[in-house]
Amino acid sequence: MTGAPASPRPARVRIGCAGWSLASAHAPLFGEGDSHLARYATRLNAVEINSSFYRPHRRQTYEKWAASVPRDFRFSVKLPKAITHESALRRSGDALSAFADQVRGLGSRLGGVLVQLPPSLAFQARVADTFFAMLRRRLAVPVACEPRHASWFSPAADATWARHDVARVAADPPPVPPAHVPGGTRRWSYWRWHGSPRMYYSAYDDERLDALAGEVRAAAGARRQAWCIFDNTAHGHAVEDALRLLERLSGAR
């Protein structure tokens, strides 16, 4: 794995990390830039903004980030926990409007919105339909949802994903067995790999990344957008795993 540009990855594929912090040991793997984000974007073409889950960012901040990356770079932004965890998707219209106004600062570089649900939140069709309809009215971008309660892996929930064109995240480790494969809309497949066996800390071995590369190629071949986000950031493995997956998909290995 070197800092030289990789050959083109398949069209429709985006690979990145949950955040763009780069350890000094990873600096030689990336190109030049005046910020961590600018350097990160020399090799990877997507990033997931997780800090938005904990605190709001001003629209001007999103505008600054958008100006730091190439035109073909995309951001996925995580919904605030005030909406997903504290309000449990209910009575969230005003909060969704504020979030939408902020993230519009990314302009055309806004690639999608991530909705991560708490493990305690069970599926209720009326609540889910109302929420996703409100979100859709405010933002015309792809939406991915990472549910962690078993009730979201059901025919009724599948119907909700279909009605609102929402992708169900493929998570690793999966909170329930069906969660390891993408679900929902056929337009967008979204993998979030958190590290296994130890979440946030463990790196992935070659066998796991080879298998993931095959799944991503299949999704892209079926004309779906395919995003792979690595969230095993605690020891810097997310950056390494993202670049290793990129090598597999670009034919650089």
C-alpha cells in the first residue's frame, strides 16, 4: 500500500471512513493538502460525518468542508441523536428542518444522510412512515438507515424502506443476523463496518476484505450506488482498511 494514486475504482463505488482524521503514520499514503480533509480526499472519495450526531455544525462549516474537496467527492452526514435517540423519530420536524438547512452547505457534495437508530427503538410503521416522509420533504438525497432492533428486519419494515426509497445499512458486526447484508432500496447499498471482533478497535483481515470487495462489485454491477464506510477508527485501522479495499476494487493488488 503506497501513496501513489490507485487506478480507477469501479463507477458507482465510494469508499471512506467515519471521519477524516489522519495519523502521522498514514501521511505518506496521501497526497498534499492544507488540511486533514484535503489530504484525505486525495485518495478516498467519500467520508461520513459523525460529529453531527453529537452537535450541530453551522452551514458555513459545511460550506468550508465542501470547498476543501474535489467536485466528485461526497459526504454522508449522520442525523443528530436529538432526533434519532432522544426524540425516537417523533415530533422532529423542526429539528429536521434545522439539520437540512445546515447540511445544504455541502451543496452538490452532499451524497446522503445516515439515520442510525438506538438498539432499544422498535419498528412502528406509522412513526417510521411519518419520519421518513418528513425527511424526504426536506432533503432530496439518498438516505441510509442503520436499525439495531430486530423488529426492523421484517416484511413490514421492508415495505417502509421501499415506500421511502431508504437503504438499510449492512453493518458489521451485525446487531441481528439479517443486518450483515444491505436491504431496502435497490438504488443504494451502504456498508458500515465498525471493526470485528472488537468494535471500533479491530482491523479486518484479507479474507473479510476480499469478500466485501466481491459484494461491492456485485452491487455496482447491478447499477446500484455502493458506499463502504469504515468506523474502526480507534487505532487508525479505518484508514488502512479503506485503502486496502480500494486496492482490491481498483485492481492494484
